[in-house]
Amino acid sequence: MSVVNAGNDRDAFRITLLGTGSPRPNLDRQHPAALVQWGSAGHMLVDAGDGVVGQLLTAGVALEQVHNVALTHMHWDHILGYPAFVWGSWNAGRLKLTVTGPIGTSDMHHRLVESYYREQAEWAMDLGFPRSGFDDIEVRDVPVGWSENISGCLVEAGPVYHPPMHALAFRFTFDGRSLVVTGDTAMCEELIAFTQGADVLVIDACAAAPSNDLPPARRRIIERLHEFHASPQDCIDIAIRANVSKVVLTHHLPGVEPDFDAAKFSGEVIVGNDLDIIDI
Ligand SMILES: [Zn+2]
Ligand SMILES: [Zn+2]
């Protein structure tokens, strides 16, 4: 995997959790982001929350080699680090970039990168930075059902339930193995169908039950999150019904322990932490 200079393992297929947190800033958990890697150089950065550039560097990733990004949706905790990634990787020498996400992705890129930073980019190009990697960034809004073969991996966009946002899950199938990364989602029948038989499911488990010592106003906010996010127990139930072998819970609130009963699940449950690497 040349992106992390970890040799040339053609069968490798793994996900590095770069950020397993939620919107509230937290030293232990950065905002959502993960790097999926396969084969000798295949990769996709999924989401780019705050801290993504630092986490990529900490994980030993060569920023300039990351040129595929998928965004699950445009909530701020998933894209705050996007302009930092575009700039940081371009500054490090990245010469191309393809960004894929739901409706709203190109508008976000236009407003957060192109519109605000064009003048500064022109200044940098005048200084000698190449136009490629900034001028020719390909940003595409794609629907549920979109798929593409990227470096030998089938990447598919699937449904989640995260109103009112346009949002996607992504499924990666490489060498007979598959991984689903949901982004944010509440319990969703269509997601269960999309996830069927995956080896690994990385899923939003944000809607954990609030602890009793929280102030009532904060408890109410956390309880209402269940309308938009899965609870840890929902994640286990989805994994059971989708016949998944391993489920990885992410998008954790600070100070909230994920509570679940996995007695009926024959697979493995992992409570994801920043910089965990999970082989598919
Ligand atoms: Zn969200
Ligand atoms: Zn989120």
C-alpha cells in the first residue's frame, strides 16, 4: 500500500479510523474520517472532519498520494477538514483529486474552496505551484446506486436515513471481500439490504443512551439524536439482520459509553477508536 508506504501487499484491504468522534470537540476522538485502502495503491478517504490532515499524517499517510475522497453528507462535522485536506495535500504535492458525494457536494466545494480561496490559489500558482491538483479537481454529486471500479475495487453508493440531509453509505468490494461505511444514519431497512453479507460494517452508533448525570437539556438533545442516528443496539441489530461478520461502532459522543447486548450476534463487535486499523 504505497499510500502508507507499507510495502506492496496486493491482497491487503483495510480501513484506518482517523476520527471516531462526534461534533463536540474532544481530544480523544477527532471528527469523522476514515481511510480505506486496498491492493498496492487503491484508496478512498471517506469523510474529512476536523483534524483529518493531522490524523492522516499521524497514520503515516503521504498526503500527496491521497486523491480519492468520498463524502457521506455535508454536515459540518464530516467536512470541516475538507478545505484543510484540499490545501494541505495540494501543498504537499498532490496533482489530482476526485471527490464523490451526495447532492450538495459540488456546491460545498464551490463555496468552501473555490469561491473563498481562488485568489489565494492563484497567488500560489503564480509562486510556482502547479495548476493541476487545484484547477482540475473533479467533484461529482452522485445518487444511491452509483458505482465505479477504482483500482480493482468496486465502490458503490447506498442508502441511509439521516434527514433532512442527502446522505450516502459506501460499499467497497475487493478480492471477494467487502466493507460498508455508513456515515450518519438512523435505523434503515434499505441500508440493511445494501449491507447484506459484508465482512465489515463501520457504522454510526451516535445515539447511545445519555447518562443520568447529564443536565436535562443535554439529555434531551442526546435522546432526540435517535431520530437521525443509530443507537449502538440498532447497529448490532443491523449487523445481525445483514449477516455481517464484524461491526465497528463509531461516531461516539464524549463521555458516553456505547451500551448494547450482542448475545444474539455471532460476529465480532469493535468499539472503534481513533487510528484503529481493521483488516477486511
Ligand atoms: Zn450528520
Ligand atoms: Zn455526524
